[in-house]
Amino acid sequence: MRTIAVLNQKGGVGKTTTVANVAGALAAAGQKVVVIDLDPQAHLTIHFGVEPQTITEGVYEVLTQAADFNASLMLVRPNLWLLAANINLVGAETELVNVVGREIILREAMQASRDQFDFCLIDCPPSLSVLSLNALAAAQEVLIPLQPHFLALQGFGKLLQTVDLVNKRINPHLKVMGVLLCMHDTRASLSNEVRADIETFLQSARGSNNAWSGAQILPTFIRRNIKLAEAPSYGQTVFEYDPACNGAEDYGKVARFLLGMNEMPAPVPAASVPAPVPAAPTPDPPSNDPAPAPPAAPPIPIATVNLPPPPACSPAPVRMEPRACSPGLAPQADPLPPAV
Ligand SMILES: Nc1ncnc2c1ncn2[C@@H]1O[C@H](COP(=O)(O)OP(=O)(O)O)[C@@H](O)[C@H]1O
Ligand SMILES: [Mg+2]
């Protein structure tokens, strides 16, 4: 199982959106995926249409060793299991403060289940807390979503240093896979400048023994797309909400990158291409697609895959009424990472 912690101590950069939609794409492509909602705000849990108040066995219960990891997983889509968050998770930090080995509870809890899944994606909270440390101790790879705007790089060095510390002290397998640019506008010179700065920074670490020495900016990025912000209001991934939108295309490409499918797939015969889910409320405005027109290419199966309806889960995911989208948290100050 590849375990990927999706981490950035800033809020509102695209962590939850990335976990939900990459997991949705991987599961639809036949991979067995488990997602873990380590954020007390429970946005990932809500994104899959599950009410956090209904969760009696979730991340908090696993971290406090009141519940078994495997038994707490909910099947929320075919091939896709969720370890959900509930409000109790807010208190986990304080409750675990005197627990010896508190950073590795999740890793140990997951150990027996590793062979059952192909991917585990962990949605981290917007802090470098004991919850994030549990993610870093359990993962082999770190993916950093980053919104390339003013101050985007503030705290980036500290984030990498924290990963490096965890790598040196508690998890020698941990590496930074890379940076995923989210809400990227290729027309904005600031976005391109931030991108260039990150590239220079990462290049300077090549050949070192840092945990980020092999990190790259992912060759694909996520454009700003309103459908990505709307989909969670319906408890859906973007592939269910609007499989033809830019957001579905972009996250499909990220999933393909993770699967090592960087080449365009062989043309799919028209008859075997699944029909898109008829959920597209409105087409994307043309201005939403700043990327140059791609060469004529066959459809990307992951981005167009037609998901069957979710199976019954225990408890059943609750289809939520549309509600205002989360504005995300304001960027946080850099807390010093706890001693690890
Ligand atoms: N590419 C995008 N285009 C438009 N809105 C986005 C995009 N990615 C995320 N959002 C929205 O931005 C907000 C913050 O994203 P989120 O994934 O929750 O960030 P984080 O988990 O880092 O706090 C959410 O309302 C989300 O729906
Ligand atoms: Mg989040």
C-alpha cells in the first residue's frame, strides 16, 4: 500500500479537495483506496456525504485506541473506504499529550491492514500538530498542495524541515513526493513566479540527504474551477458532480500520475467509453481554462469514468443539502514542530 500524507500547515490550499478527488479517481480506476480524515473540521468526511455527528468509530477512536482501524472504516464508494473524523478529534491533541509513542499510534493501528489496499491518502489538518505527525509517521510519501500566490512559500521551508525531522527520527521511509499547484492560474505572472521559486528551491536540494531531495513540482496542476468548490456541498467528488469539468480533468491527471500513467492512454473505442454522469449543471466558462488547447487526444478514462451508485455503507452516507462552501482557514502562523 502506498501511503501518501497530503500536508500543508496552511488552510485553504486544496488538501481536502485533493484527497477527495484523487481518491475518487483512483477508486474509479479500480484501485483499492482508503482515505483518512485527520482534520477535526471533518471536511473530507463531509465531502463524501457523511455527517461527522453520526461517526461513533473514527480517527479519534482509533488514535485513543478505543476502536480498531479496520473495523472503523466505512465503505463510501466502490473501492473507497473512509476513516472518518468527528468533533472528538478536536480534543485528541490534548488527550494524547502524555501518551508515550503518540506519533506512531496511527501507523501501528494501520499495520495489519496494509495489504488490503493499494493507496492510503491522509488529509492532514492545517497545523504541524500531533495529528499531522501521526500522518507523517504512517506515510511513505508527502504531497504538498500549494496555492501559488503571495506568501505561498511562507512556512514552506519549515514544512519540509518537519518532514525531514520525522524522516530522520521516526520514519526513515518518508520522502516528499512533490508539490501540487492548486488553484493555479497560468496567466497570472505571480503564479508563474512562485512556481519558478519552488523549482529553484527544490533543485537546490538535489543530491542532499534531505527528505525532499527528490521532490518535484508535479507535471500536472489544478486549475481554479468552481465545480471543485461546489461538489462537496452535494457530498460528491467532482467526477460524480461534473465529470466533464476542468477540475475532473485535472484531478484525473494527478491520479494517472500517481499510477505512473504519464503517457496518454491508447485510444479507447467509442463504444467502450462510459457515458458521462448526467450531473453537469452548467458548462465551465471558457475563461476557466487558461491552459493552451491540448493536442487532439482520446478521452482520459479516469476523468470520464462513470461511477456506479455508492453502495450501502454502515452507517449510510448522508446526502447533505447544498450549503455554503467552506472558505477554508486563514493561513496560520508557523508553530514550531513538536519535538519528535
Ligand atoms: N482548484 C480549485 N478551484 C476552486 N476552488 C477550489 C479549488 N480547490 C479547492 N477549492 C475550494 O477552496 C476551499 C479550500 O480548499 P480545501 O481543499 O478545503 O483546502 P484545505 O483542505 O487545504 O483547507 C474549499 O472551499 C474548496 O472547495
Ligand atoms: Mg482541509
